[in-house]
Amino acid sequence: MSRGSRLVLLALLVGLFGLYTQVAQAINVVVTGDTTPWDQTINPTFTFGSGVPDAPAIVTNSNLSFTAGNALLIQVLSGSVSAFAPDYPFVDANGNVVTPGNDPNAFVGAVNDGLGSSGNGFPSRYMGPYPPDINLMELVATFADSSGKIVGTPFFVGSSRTRIVPVGATQLQLGINDDVYDNNAGSFLVSVTNVPEPEGWLIMLSGIGLLCFVFRGRTRAG
């Protein structure tokens, strides 16, 4: 193999390794049942609930790349949460669609922009348009800047969702969609992963194909 061919192969290997590490890079974070998606003292125009602790679970740009235009895959790996524990069931990250029918206080779990028992609404009131419905105790999120100020529009996650990083965002904040948090229980283990754009996958596949072609030629020549 000529020196030029070796340099091309080296460049391809370095590029493929960079793309591989981007795919492989993932951060796990625990989101407890009483976690809110943003701090209302920093975001006074995004108020909800009553007596909430204002403590989002945060993934920062020191953990993952928050380059504007890149995609993040948010996936729930395990866990369940409950509102009004222990009287209400534990549910997955898609939330409580309907409470038990024999409960005299039963209600539909899709809260969207409803006021709830606090009278001050849920985080989902800032997440439309609807449908799909955003349920009680569903995993929700927002992008924010380094101070915790919301960037773009907050959004629902459920069990899995991919979102594009907006300009100005340096962190992802995760929480639960509820309006009264002090009687919640349980938690989710959530994975957040950088996802290469389609052109990144094309480069990776093209590079692998070229490497296979080169090494196949070497085998024949030998």
C-alpha cells in the first residue's frame, strides 16, 4: 500500500472513530417523581403548580454535545412513578392515562393545559399543540441556557423522543408533568445520547465501504 493510501485510510479511521464516539456517547440521569422540568424562579413566565421544589434533573454540555442543530435521543431505560402514592398506581414514562375506575376521585390522566388541583396548571400547559395528549406523571423536558432559562419550547418525552438542540441551549432539563409534587414517588432512569445527523451516517457507511474495498483489494493482490 502506498504512503498516500495509508494516509487516506488513517484519515478515514480517525473520522469513523469520531462518528462512533458520537453515537456511543450517552449520559444516564435519574428523574425522581418529584422532579420539576424547570426552575420557576428563573422562568417566572412559565409558572405551574403549587409548592413545587423547582429542581430539574439536568444534563449539561460538559456531558454531551449541545451544538445547535444536532439531535439528542432521550430514552427511558427503566422505572415508574406514582402521583398520590401509595393510593394511586405506578405508571411508566408515558404517564397516567386514566386512574382506576373504582376510585371516587378518578380523573382522565391527560392534563394538557388544565389547571389541576393546585389551580395553577401543569408544565404541559406550555408544550402544545395537542394532540397528542400529555399525561399526568409523563416525562417532560426543556432545553435551557447555562443559567437555567428556558430556550425554545418545552416538550413531552414519554418513553422516548428525539429533539433538535436549539440555538442558545447548553443543557437539557428533565422532570415530571404534575402540579402537586410533594406526594409523588418512584423514579425513571433516563439515557440521553448524541445522534449523528443523516449525513454523518452516510459518511460512516461510505468510509466503511471504502475500507472494505481497499482491504479486499489487498487480499486479492496478495
